[in-house]
Amino acid sequence: MAETPTEQRVRRYWEEFWSKGDRSAVDELYGETFRLNGEDTSRDEWTEGAERWRSKFSDIRVEVDKLFSSGEAVISRIVFRGTHTGDLTWLPATGKSFEVGGIDIFEFDDGRVVDHWHEVDHLELFEQLGAEMRPATA
């Protein structure tokens, strides 16, 4: 079955922005503002943060494993892969590779994402990078 236009835009977002750094895929997908995991954000603010995150992984790429839609929502199951080559605030670059899966739900209104729900196993990611995970202290 052929992908819908919104499914094609979500696929392009994963392949062009996350794997290649092409910001136009973000501009095409999101409105000026949207909700990310229930919190209001602007497209520019979100994109700047995502670009900083991408810069920490020199060869980051995303594979779309599953993609389907239901009503005004597109659901994707993706796999992130890359190598940790840039310092995170609390974790110096390790040079280690990682592979983690995630699920994202994009809700559209008038052709633009208005709600984006993002779930990825960050604990698994940081364990693969060798981070020592400890409870926060008060």
C-alpha cells in the first residue's frame, strides 16, 4: 500500500533531517509552534536543540522500521544508530556506537504537526555509551 502524503513527510523528516541534517524537512513538517510530549515549543527552539543533539553523534542516522497512519496521526517506529563523538553536558565523548529504538506519534492539523509524542529508551542509549547511571542525590 502506498504511503499517504503525511507518512511521506514523516519519513522524509527522519531520513533527511535526522540522518542528513537537512533542516528543510523540519520546516516542512512542523508549524511555527507545536506541542512536544505535551509541552508547548517553537519549531526554531526545538530544531536548535535537535541540531545540538545531532552534533554529539558524528554519524547519526535513523532507519524507519514501521510507518502507518490513523486519522490525523502518523506513527513511526524508528531505530537510531550512531557514534558518540561530542561531549554531552555530563558525559564526555566516548567514541562508542549505539543502537536504540523509539516510537513517535505525529498529530497533524491543516497539514502541519501540532502534537509530537516521542519515546526512546534513553537509559539503554546511555548504558551503551558506558555512562554510569546513579540515582540523583538531594
